[in-house]
Amino acid sequence: MREHTTGRTLIALFAMVLLACTQTFAEGKDKGINIIPKPVSLKTTGETFSLTESTKILYSKGLKEQADLLFSALSPATGWDFAVAESSKAKKGAISLLLTDNADLPAEGYSLKVSAKGIEILAQKPAGVFNGIQSLLQLLPENIYSDKRQRDIAWDVPGVEIEDAPTFAWRGMMLDVSRYFYEKDFVLKYIDMMAMYKLNVLHFHLIDDAGWRIEIKKYPKLTEIGAWRGEGANRSGGFYTQDELKEIVAYAKARNVEVIPEIEIPAHTLAALSAYPWLGCREMRHRVPTYHFISRDLYCVGKESTFDFLGDVFKEVFEIFPSKYVHIGGDEARYDRWKECDHCQKRKNSLGLKHDRELQVYFTNRVQKMVGKYGKTIVGWDEIVERGLAGKAVAMIWHNKKKAFTATADGHMAVMALTGHSYFDVAESRTPGEVKAATWLSPISLEKSYSFDPMLKGLDEKYRDQILGAQACLWTDQFIHGTKLQEILPLNENRSEVYAEYLTFPRMAALAEVCWTPKSDRAFPDFEGRMASHYNRYDFAGYGYRVPEPKLVSKKKVSNGFEISVENVVNGAEIRYTEDGSRPHSHSKLYTGSVKVKSLQDFQAITVINRKQYSLPFFFPEDYSKFKPYGKLMAKWAPTKISDKNYEIFKANATGKVNKNGVYEIAFLYTDGDNALEIESVALFKNGKQIGEDKHVGTAGKNANGNVYRFSVDQYETGAGFEIRAKVRGARGNHSYGVIFIKRTGDVQGI
């Protein structure tokens, strides 16, 4: 990570030289070469190297660990025990891993050459050799990722010459183990998933309101109390011992992944306050929350004992994590408790501060100085970038793009983790049947993830080297809401792990290419084409993933309807479809060519991997463009959902539609049917608690009257769940169809 300042300059020069190559990566793709992330330069030679039982793995001094990892990757599927030996030179018939002093290879860069005589991977550092190994594995048949012997496979490697290096030094994933605890074995698996695509930073979210996950020997109650929530049969949680964390760090290091711990300050700390109430302003006994919310209780900034505690914690943390970085959070702090606290107000007055928010800058500076003694650089969410921040820091930009400009202008570094592209706890689509996921953001499709550009438009050229890179975040607060996504312990299942993998793949592959490949050399259709073979690799590796829907090729208006053509985006999969508007399944008609239907809504199609694994349907949604002035679609009603006798509660999820403080309008809009909908009242709920109600009788029918309801939201929280509950009935019958739209119309006065 230390080479970030010069790395991008080197890669630019590197790319210019390689433009002279006469054969392009596209030529490799035509020959079935589908490496992700896309290399800077790839030439095909027409030769082939065949892996056999007698193939040796040779390595120069300092690369034994990489040679052993290559052996571990090749041996299970081939069934061969390859000879592994040290050698300073490449030899015929071998895979040679070599270090070189070639200054033209940037940090983490590598050269990979495959000929009929053998394979050579050269790099300046072991990290580059490891990256070259990942490309080599992707040149082999997909079965190579299996942990079981694969028979009757020709282990052929196409002849190539690759010169490659990353655009960005920071290529990361954040794994939230506080809201939901993942055992050590899954964390190791997640590191393997990252390493497959040359991602090199694991941001480990160990601390939050919902759980403390790191053993601190001086403060045992942090894990005795703070690592668990709920009572009796509903009790859940866990933590990592220091030995387990050291194992994770070592495992990651061998795979060129740097583990950066996050120790939150000053907010998102309720788990710590539950263990040691004296850390808070009110010194009251809390419980670790069993549902997601952002606590207003935070570390007391007025007591020296708070900083003594943090000093002790960081001392033990840094004995485990050698990274030069430590993430300190810093986001979403509310200052109500500080305002009411005599200790905090005394601190504020002694410092001559005018606002309570300035106490957070003081807090950050104290912590920055504290960790600086260990040679650590602080990383924090973009809220830490405020005037008065004393030392240089890394701002992790998640929701306020402007902070990237502020941070770099003030001399700080930045890592881009923008919610709209890289929050993988958000679903990929709004298709009915999509897995439960965060809904406070719009869906983030694979293509939207791929469109992420860490180098913000308009950033001054002189600050570009201060953008270290990008990362995606996998938050797990959805597991707290009910039991749908939590494990059923007596079954010893792993549904939460499969769920996390579903949200991660294939979007992690897109993130990897965004961070590695120059923007000028990226195109989604090309990426999508190379991805087609990677789903099979996931199957062999045992990784879960979201199966992509069939891709629309064309829709043509013909006599009596439409002609629709789709294509498969997964190698070896089938497409099954229906033509009556019903949802297809793995036994539906096999797609073999274009289909004619009377209405676009009659056609639905799915990608079928096997009888039990298939995609959500591709379909043509209803056209509601005429309702655009009313905002965004929130829900639909139909005869089966309403009564024609008594008013009954109709619920609609407003999470994601209510996305900030403000005034909102909810409109009930009739679309079809013999009867109108009568609305008696509409209430708005946040996390199950009513926060507003508009009581008046309205009608949504061929003639509408009073069908718009208004609310004010002044206590919005990121990740909070919002829901409307309307009392409705059909007017003299329930044959009524309609939609409910919502829009934000302005700010709440005084906010």
C-alpha cells in the first residue's frame, strides 16, 4: 500500500508502452480467455502448455509460500502431487515463479508467459507473483477450482504473454461481522473469494452497536456481554479470540490481503457501553440491541477514562493487526448525550468550542495522536473530514462525494465506497422474489457496480494520486430483523453464508475490474462476456452467487403482438420461459429461439443452472410513466388484497423511498376495475413505531378525491425500516386495481 503515490504514474507509462502490442485482449477473449480483472496487456501466441503429473513448480528464494499456494490450488482437482522446489531460473516443462529487479513492473504487477515449453511468472514482489497465479488459474479449465479430483480433463493452458498491474493500490471489501457474526472459517473463505480477483484489502467491521467481536483481555466483559444479544432460544452472537484473529491475518497476508480492523468512535458503540456503562455519558445499563437502530448513546468525550479505555484497546488490537491503517468509524454520531452531559460540556468550555459537533473533531484528534504512536494512519467514514483535523488521514467516502474534494484539497487520502455503486447489502433488482436485502437505497445491478469510477469527475489532476482506490461494503444489519436470514442452529445450516455470497458474487468481480483495469479499457458488454465462464468457476469452488437473468437481445412489433429474443449469459446454462404471463420454473419450456406473444407482459424467462438453482425472471414491467409526477412506485393493490366490507390494514414497504428528512406525499392511484378504493387513514411507521398519521377519507377510482396523504419525517436514520399502513376497503365491491406512489416534496420547516 505504500507505493500508492507512484503506482498510478508507473501504470500510465506501462500502459503507453503496451499500446504498441499488435494483438489485443479482445483477441484473447475470442480464444476463450476470460481473465477478470482484465489485464493491461495480453497477447496470444498460438501455443499451448499441458499440465501433467510430472510438471514441477519452481520458485526463486522468497517465494516458497506462493509456490505452496499454487500447489494447493492445482493438486486437488488434478489429483497430482506436483514436485515443488527452489530454483533461481525457469526450466523446461515447469511452472516457474521468479522475482525480478525489472523496474518497469509496477507495484503488484507481474509478467505471465505461457509457451509450449513452460510457464513463467515474474514480479518484483511476492504480491505480484500471487496476482500472476490468479491469472494463471483463470487460464485453466474451470474445474481447476474444485476440491475434488476431476477426471478426463485436459489441463491445457493457452499460450499468452501478459504484462499487468493494478490501477489502484486499495482494492477492498468491507465485511460487517458486528451486526451478524460470521465464524472464522467463513472469513477465511471470504478472503479466498477476494483473492480470486486480486482484491487486497479486507476492511473488518468488528465493532458496532449490535456486537463487539474482538477479544480484549483487559476488558473481558466486551465479549462476555457485548458479543451477545437476545435471551434464551433467541440468544445469538459470538467473537473471535486473539489467536483466531492472528490466524485470519496470516491467512490473508499469504493471499496478498491486508486486514484493516475497524474500532468505532465515538458512535455505533452501544455494545461496549452495554459491557461497561461508565464509558457513556449517562452511565446506565444498556442491552445489546436485537433490532437495527442507531443509538444516540456514544462514548463520553468529557471523561479521561474513555481515552484510557481506548488506549488499552488499541494496544491489544495492534498486537494482532500489523496493518499501517486502523479504521475508526466516525459516522452518524448524534450529539444529544454530549449536550446533556456535564463532563462533555466542561470539556467543550475548556477548549473554547462553540458547537457540540466540534467535540468530535477533538475526539478524532486525540485518537489520531494515540494510534500515531504505533505508526498507524487513521481511516474514517467521510464525516471525519472536518476543519481542525490535525494529522493526515484516509477518508472513506460513502455518501457525500464533496468530501472527496475537501479531503484531497486538505492533504488527506481518500477511498471511494459510494453507496450507489458499492453497498452490496442492497439487492441487485426489485424483481419480486429477490432475496431480502437493504432497501434504503435503489437496487445496485451488476452493470451499475461496473460503472463505478473511483476517480471522481472534476477532481483536480494534482489530487488524483490521493485517491487510493475503492471498496465495496457488505453490511449485515438485515439479519437482525426477525429470523428469516438467521441460522436455525439445530440444523447446523449455513444460510447466512450463502446469502452473503449471493450478494457478493458476481458484483465483487465487477468491483475488482473497476479497481484494477484502466477506465479507458473497460466496457460492460466485454466484462459480461468474460463473466459467462466465471459462474461455472464459482460452482466448482463452492461459492454461492446470484444467477443472472437472461439478457434481452431484441423485441420487435409484429402482427398480433411482439417477437422477443433473449440470450444466455452463463456458459452451459439453459433458458426456460412462459408465454402466458406466469412465472417460469426449471421445467418450463426450453428456449431455443425467438418467441411470439400477444403482449410483452406475457413473456417471462429464467436462467437455469440446474433443477434447484435458477435466476429470477426476466420480464417486461408494466408501464407507469403516466404516474411519474407522483414520484416512485411503492406498492400495488388488487381485489385479493382488499375487502368490500370493513376497513382493513394494507401495508406497503416505504424503506428506500423515505430516504432523508422531509415532507412526503403518498398517492393512491386507480388503474382498473369496477370499484373505487376508499381510504380512511394512512399511518407511517419507522422500525415498527408509528411516527405520523394523516386521517381523512379519500377515494381512488375513476374519479379521485382526497387520495393524497402527507407526512413529515424529521428523525431519519440510515438503514431504518419505513412502512405505511393504510386503512382501506373497496367501495361497494373489491374489484379494484391500483398503485401507490410516493415522493418527497420538500424539507421539514426548521430542519
